[in-house]
Amino acid sequence: MSRVLAAIAQRARLNDGAIALSDHRLSFTYGALETAIENAARELFQWAPLVRPGSPIAIRLPNGPAWVVLDLALTRLGWASLPLPGFFTDEQRQHAMTDAGASLLIEAADAANGDMDLAGVALRITPLALAPRVLPKGTAKITYTSGSTGQPKGVCLSRDHMEAVAASLVLTIGADYAGTHLPLLPLSILLENVAGLYTTLLAGGRYHILQADQLGLADPFRPDLPRLAGAIAEHEANSLILVPELLRALMMVMTFTGVRLPALKLVAVGGAKVSPSLLSRADELGLPVYEGYGLSECASVVALNTPAHRKAGTVGRPLPHLGVSIDDGEIVVEGSGFLGYAGGATHEGPVRTGDLGAIDADGFLGISGRRTNTIITSHGRNVAPEWVESELTAQPEIRQAVVLGEAQAELSALIVPLIPGMDEAAIASAIARANANLPPYAQVGRWLVRDAFDAAAGELTNNGRPRRAALSARHRDFMETSTTGDFA
């Protein structure tokens, strides 16, 4: 049986009235959540004749109790799920459903056109006439990740391995840290689904969901920072999961407004390298930030710093159910649970992550960058651009940065300032501070100030990572000049 469903049932038997799931309208005790899951599974089972064996059910819903109940009802039925991120384009959504051979699409509908009601939300269920696809045996969830090039790939994961990650997080962090978890990332992202939702329910906490506009995240690329900080404070969130840029945004509003968030006990940050200086500043603001590392093929989390075991400059110790080693500088993970990609061959053996790193004498894992991103300068020095970028974006004046310089004598950077039109001297000073934390061979010698990177123009992946080849091609003229401190 599912560990998460078993934990919900066990807590429901205590009948202690503890809230498991809530939003601004509804709240579910653990007993009520168990009942809602059973009822939803019963309703969904009526569609069983249209569900091909092993074929996933595509889910396209915003964060909310309905998403949670539906996800867990599919777990109860043993049907695979295919969460569709809201930021996917229509083309990418269709690609994901076709690539995975989805049987049904479940999405929000108006009340008049709904096929079922779930947690106060009308849902439309659409049969999909798609060709069946071969999926690895045991696939419970398919998460689509967009890399630096090409169409998103469907990572197939088993239920046992996703729940093993959540159980390891509870064991490593401690169930006493369970309280109110406030999701800021979409539930369709594996990190929030597994490390946020499943971990909270296994630990006996409360998963409290606010709509994007209530969080100030209606436009995630231009967040309403005072509203975000206000929502975290008002709802007394005890834990959050953030990407580095959202952490920087939250720290900025705390710095300028003086707001503090004393209820927070754990803020996990991952998705990109975080500068130690940024983490140090978080400590000064009273933010309990713990850096981690993971990837979809390993069911989201591989390593995490915790309140009991934390070392700056590392992503923490590997989770206890995993075996992590370094082979020729590359991080290799055993026991990840990666089954293979949709439509591809079954994966066997360890996962070679493509990330470069090292494990120190105390067992802490450090990440230096992606093997494929490594810059080799004309002096023959290898530089991971993520390392340099983390120091640049740790400066409050810099919102985004991409470092380039393959086969060149010095590194160059594309700089997006915090505020358009920012004074040139302020940016130069920020770059100088970043350089002071870097050895000479990794310092930025030239930079170009420009507008924010644009996903629609192909400069970013859908999860916000830079498409380095596209950015380098766009700024070829800059790369071929030698003027320091250009502005455009």
C-alpha cells in the first residue's frame, strides 16, 4: 500500500481533528481527506473502461485541494498520473500527452460542463484518442522536464521510490518540523509534489494552499513581493520550498520593508547553485534556509542540508535511501528509482547525473556545475558558469546573470539588473564584489547589461534555466568585442 495513504489512514484513526489539507475556503481533517480520496477514487473508477492498462491520466489543474485529492485518488486506484505544468505551452502539453499515450485529460470546467465535482471544483474528463506508448513497468507518475534544448522528456517514476524520497526527508529533517507547509511552487512540479505534499502528509503536518494571486505570484516572473511576504506571515507558514530567484526576491522585500517571518522553521532551496554569501545574508535576516540538490530522475531530492547537519557551500548529505558516489568528477546516484523515459527503454542501474561535484570527509556533497556547461578558457582553466553566476546573483543589484567565455581569455557575463536603467557604477560595484569572492581565473572581465531573459524568445527553458547556446548566439557581436562594461 502507498506509504502516504497509509499515513493518512493512521492519522485519521487517531480522530484528533488535525487539519491535513486546506485553502482559503475549505479544510480537511485527516479523516475527511481519507474519505474525499476514497469518494474520488470511486467516481473515477467509472471511467475505467476508457483507461488503457498502464496509460497515464493527464492532470491540468492549478494548485488547490482538488489537485491533491485527485493525485491521491489516482494513487489509490493504482493509475499512473501525468501532471501538466501550467507554464507549458499548448504544443508542449500536447507533446507530453501524446508522448506518454495518456488515456484521459482531467481539467477545470465551469459547473455546467463538469463531469465530477472535487473539493468544490468542477472537473471535465476528456477521453484522449492517442496511440498507446510503451512505459516502464511500475510507472506511477510521469514528470516532464524541459532541458536546454528540444522537447520535454517524460521521466517515469514508481510510487515506491517517490514515497521513499518523502520518507527519507521526514527521517532526515525530523517529523517535529512538520507544521504548516505553504506551497509556492506549482504542485505539477515534482519537487513540490514529493518534497512538499507527500513529506508534509507523512509527517502529520498541514498542507495549506493559496491561489497564485493571493501569494502575489500571478505573474511568477514579476512577483508582488510585499504580498508574498505578507501571505507567508499571515498564514504563519512553518516551511517553504523555493528556487534561488524566489529566495532572493523574498530576502529583498525583507531587507527593504523590515518584515520578519518568525514562524518559519525550514526553507528548502534548490534548482540552481546558491552562493554561500546569499545563505549568510539569509541567516542575518532570520531565514532558516537549507540548500539541497536533486533531479527528476531521482524523484526530486538527492541531498539536503538540515537543521541538525548543515555545511555552507554544500547541498548537504545524501538521503539515507540513496547511494551517491563520484566518478571522474560526475555525481552518480544508486537507488534513485528512475525507470526510464516515456517511449524509451527501461533504465537499469545507477543514474549518471551529468552534474559535477565532490563529497567531503564529513559526507557532504558539493556541486560545481553541469559537465556540459563547463567553460574551458583560452588559458586552459575549467570553470563551471553556475559557480560564477551564483556569486553575481548574490549581489542585490543583479537579478539574473549568464556567464560565457568558451576559448576566450576572460569570462564575460550577460547581466540583468534588479531595476531597469540602474546606474552603471552600481552594477560595476556589484560585479567587483562578486569577483572578490572568486579566484582570478573565474572572475568576470566583461559584461553586457540587458533586459530580462525571455522564455518566449527561447532564452530560457520553461523552468527558468538559461538556454546558453541561444543567448550566446544572440550576443555574438558582444562576445567578439573586447570592451569592458558594455550596456545595451
